[in-house]
Amino acid sequence: MEVESREEPGRQPLHGGWADIGNLHVVEAYRRKRVGTYLIGQAADWLDLARLDRVLDYAWAEEHAYDAFLRAVGFQSLTSTERGWRRTPNSTVQAIALTASVER
């Protein structure tokens, strides 16, 4: 799991207090045992220390289980976008950005 501040040098300061989560993956054998929830909680604690109070994560439209997990741990839909090449009418992919507040 990676957690990255949106306030790094070179980024626009439009998102003060925001961070991104990336590469959160729990091995199949450990899913539904609160490991992912624990990792999100640990990230939230560290982000709170850094005074970052908003967290973003992203789920592809077909990632129904991951989307459900993010919502279960407190994320809500912020926006959705279509991505992909438009070579044919069926070639686009939709991604959903989700956000959560760090409340401790």
C-alpha cells in the first residue's frame, strides 16, 4: 500500500490536506479478515499526524468488490470519469474516484 501526499513539490496547491492511496492489495487468503481495514486505519493515523485529512483512492468500474470495500471503510464517490481510447464505441473504461475523511 502506498499513501502519497497531494502537497508534494511540483504539484498545484489546490488540494491542501489531501492524500492518495495506491497499490492497496490484500492477498486472497487474508481478505475478509479486516486486514485491509487495518491498513486503511494505519494510513489514516499517519495522515492525521501529517495534518492530511482527506484521502483519495480509485476503483475501475468493473472492480465491484474493491469499490464495496472502499465504501465499507468510509469512502464515498467523488466523481467518475471515462478513460481509454475511443477506437470503437465499446472501447472506453470508466474509473470512479472515491474519497474519505480522516476522522480520529
